[in-house]
Amino acid sequence: MAKTLENVSVATLKGVGPAMFKKLEQLSIHNLQDLLLHLPLRYENRTRITAIADAHPGDHLVLKGQIVSTQIQFGRRRSLVASLRDETGQINLRFYYFGKTQQAQLEGLPEIRCFGEIRRGASGLELYHPEYSNQLNQPLETTLTPVYPKTEGISQNQLRKLVLQALATLQQSQLLANLINVPGRPLITDSLVHLHQPLANSDLERLSEGLDPAQRALSFEELTAHQIGILFMREKLTQLPAPQFGEPSGLVERFIKQLNFTLTQAQKRVAAEVSQDLQRSTPSLRLLQGDVGSGKTVIAALAAVQACENQFQTALMVPTEILAEQHYVTLKAWLEPLNITVNWLASSIKGKQRNQLLDDLRTGRLQVIVGTHALFQDQVSFKQLGLAIIDEQHRFGVHQRMALRDKGEKQGLMPHQLIMTATPIPRTLTMSLYGDMDCSVIDELPAGRTPITTRIIPGSRRIEIIDRLKAACVSGAQAYWVCTLIESSEILAAQAAEDTAKQLEKALHPLVVGLVHGRMSGLEKARVMERFSNGEIQVLVATTVIEVGVDIANASFMVIENAERLGLTQLHQLRGRVGRGQSKSFCLLLYATPLGEVSKKRLNVIRHSQDGFFIAEQDLIIRGPGDVLGDRQSGNVNFKIADLMRDQDMLDEAITLARQLFSENSTVAKALVQRWIGSVSDYGQV
């Protein structure tokens, strides 16, 4: 194997013993290539001395002057304050962690040079815990000083010294190949040298925004590598065998006829696309996007019926027990008249009932199973799983989805997969993260969905809102009151669900108030939801467990407390629980004052739009891809350098180059994946 930077362990560097090696591993730094691709978060300019009179809050500056006084101040915290003066003015250096030796040392220094961030303090502008030295004959830095992402136990100076060693190796050898050379963009070796040691005259603003040509060159290479990884995964998928279903026949026709509604044109189109997938001899992998209430469940049911026609089982995995039971009730009503057996599995189902269910699944007596994470547990086995459907896919980790898929691998056959989401995924993310999937969009809402009037209201008007809610419920409506926490917290000002339920019981008497949250057992939640569905509960106080799938047609009023704490897509999902019947629907977003600019912008988007795709695009702009997709999915967007929003203008070019390299130069293609992802098989885990 040719020696490259990825083959040179960081353990070969001076200063890296066993303890340091373990700390570097926490930063995913194992070799010199990892170290050089561990780019600075920001830069400090220590190349010139600034006059104290020119210092402004937020600046990171080098100052030089005389210590004219020191004193210990006593306030909420004891601190050492040293006054620094130059010919233009005076500023205080404040230390909260100090000893008598440090105070004596500062008093004895005739002149010092210090560096730190300028802040507003009790006595005007101050520097908190600045670095300082009296070695004034030492030259100033000639390049910008990098500030790296780090972990506990590693200092910035240690990281800088290690990077300098790696750069020396890079510049003295040919150990890092320039895999692609795009006209007008720097080579990777030149880019890395520049980004770890930018010259003093570098554009600091462009560097901080990720728009320096060197950053753009690396981002482009990384985007290209991810697109190549997608192509390798697509190729791998086409080499696996899958159960090949026949065309939909009598059972599917009977299912459609018995529905009490007519499929929209969008549903018919998507159903045909899914049906064609199931007739392939290789595993299909389709992402089905549909806005809140667009009717994705009926597509899943149609696919399950087609699987049953071909003597294969279907598993539908959902994130919560509430949603699992709701899907079970819906599918049971649709499928049991066709003599298709349906059941649901959750961790709350135990004992004989659970054992019988697992036996029915193993022997094939149970044809369709709905469940939560419990579906991929070891004791769950299928006679012949032909179709795995995952709803609200962003709620599941990748390994969980793969564990369900792998349960169907009988006789060498891999089940087809249908991935559904009501969180519309912007084009940028779809191309970058789901390029290995076929994509369908239900872009038409069924008839009967009523517009939802959305209002943004300060929490100070809470009593007025309660009166309005009571009037609506007395008139026959049902309502949700959504809280962002379960229990009271001194740290967060959000109103707790349990406290709110008690308050509303008093304020809304004689209306019945229910409570549902994530810490209740599945059985408890199911009982509350059944009572709400039957109209026995008029107001349901809930945490965000009701975010997806809950479908109560009579619910037409929603209050979301501390709405500023939630992302746009989550607010859109929650709002989608109302407006499902014929009544005029309302969603009131209560916020705590003062409202920040970002929160104000987010709430105004949800107020003015009910278009899920527009809302998702705005959420992506405001919060970034990791937050939009959810924590469990964030590994999918864990780019080292690229940023999907900032760099989306390069995406089409990256896709074109990826296809070219994949078809014409597989050696370079695999090397790019190896550099940025690890290996083609690692990409498959993502």
C-alpha cells in the first residue's frame, strides 16, 4: 500500500502519547489527514498592536501598555483588576482565577503585551483573562492564529503545534494526493496550508463565513465525495435480490373500492410509482414526502395489500406508541375486511399477548405489523418480510432502520423499503442526503382540509386565550394545549404540562381536561387518546408527543406555549393536528418576551404560510440541516467542511463531476470517498 497521510498515525507526532492519542480520537483524529482536515472554527489577528482608544466590544486584539495599578475587587465574585495604559487611553484586565503571585507579578512588570476579547464591564471596556507577556522583543505573529474545535484536555496551543508538525510533513512530501483539479480553484495541499496559516492580509470576514477560495475548494471536493458515495450505494443496491411482486390485482382493487374517499391525483401517481418499485427484482428504496395531512398512510396500505397478494409480510415502523396504535386502528379498519391480519407491537405489550403476537409473526399468520422500535428487537422474527415501511424516518437512527430491513433477509432476499416523512425536505437536502433513494412527493391535499388561522400572541395574554379556548369548546370544539416541558424547571421558563393541566382544569371547569406526555406508559397514553378521540375530553394538554400522526377531526383549536423554542417544521407538524375536519381552525402561538430576532423571523414564517416545503426551506436557512432533520439524523449531514446552504451553488457541479469520476475513474472516486467519509461501506451506514 502506498504511504499516504491517512496511513501516518498521529501517534508519530511529538507530544502525542497514549493519553493525548485518546483525546484526539474523541475529535475523530486518528491520522495526519484527519488532523489537517480538522479546520479552524475561526481566526484571531495577532499580527498587529491596536491602540486602546481603537478597541471596541467584541474585538479580539493585541494591546501594549503599562500596568499602572492592580487591586482586588469584591462583588458577586472576587476578581483581580489590573489597569493597562498606553498613550491613547486605559483599559482594565480582569482575572477571576488568580493568586497573590500573579498580582505581584503584574505589579512588577513595567510594560506588557496582551491579547483577548474586548467586553463591556463594570468599569467600562475590559479584557477577561487575557493572555499576556513581558517579552516585548518577541516578534508578532506573521499569520492569523487559528482557533480549532477541541475537547477537554487539549489546549489550543497543543492543537496548533500538532497541526504545524503535520503541515511540515505535508510540505516535505507527496503524501496527500490532489485527487481533483478544478480550474480556478486551489489544490487541496495549497488550500490546507492557507487555511491553517492564513497570511496577515487574508480576508478575515470571508474566512469566517466559509467563503475563502481555499474553503470553497475543500467544500467542493467533500460534496463530490458524498455524491460518489451515493452512486456506490445505488450500485450496491442493484446487485441485491428482492422479492418480485406481481402487478396489483383483485385485492388492491377491492381495497380502493371500499375506501370512503376518492384518492387524489397525487396519491394515484405516487401509488403507481410505489407499485412499480415492488415489481422489481432488486430492493427498492423510495422516499415518500407528503405535507401534513396529505394522505401518506393510504399509500402505505396499498403497498401492504400488494405485498399480501404476493404472500409477503409488511412491517410499518413509527416513532411513538400513540402513532403506532393510531396506524393500527386505521389499517385494521381498512385491511381486516379483506381478510388481511393486522396487529401492533410496542414495549408496553407484554406476557402472553406479546408471545402470541411474536409467534403469529414468525409463522406468517400475521401479515401486517405496526410497531415502534420494538420491531427490530432480537426476539422479533418474520416468516417472510417483503416490505419495510418507515414513517417519520428522521425520528430513527440509521442503524435502527437497517436493523428492520435486515430482519427480512430470508433466502437471500432483501425487502423493499418505503420511507415516509411529513417533514418536507428541501431540494438541497434531498440531493445531498437521499440521492440513493427514488423520491415521490404527494403535492396535493385531500378535499375537506380547512385552512388554519395562525396568530402570534405574547404569553402575557394567557388569561384572554384561556377564555377564548373555553368559548370554543363550549360550542362543541376540541382543543390541544401544547407545552414544551413535562416538569417545571428553574432553568427554562417554559410552562410545564403537568402544571398547565392543573391550571386549566380550574379555569375551564366543567370542561374535561386530559394530559399526555412522553413519560406516561403506552397504555396510559392510549387511554387518554381514546377518550379524546371519543369526545370525552375537550382539552388535551400535551407535550410534542402529539407532533405526528394524531388525527382527531373535531379538534379545531390549538395553543402552543413557548412557541419560540420550537423549530419551524416542528411547529408546522403540531399545527397539522387541527384543520382536519369541517370546522374553522385556529392555532395560537404563545411566546415569552422579549422575542429575539431569529425567533420573530421563524414565527412570522409559520404565521404567513401553510406550505410545508416553503416552511422547510426557511427552516433550513434559519437553523441548518442538522436541526431540521432532527438529532438522530444529524449524522447524515455531518460534513467536515461543506455547508449545504452556503455551498448549494456548487451542488449541481459536484453531482456532474461525481458521475463522471464514478463511470470513468473508479480509483479516484474511491479515494475521494475514503478521504472524506472513510469507505464506501461506511457511507452505507449513513
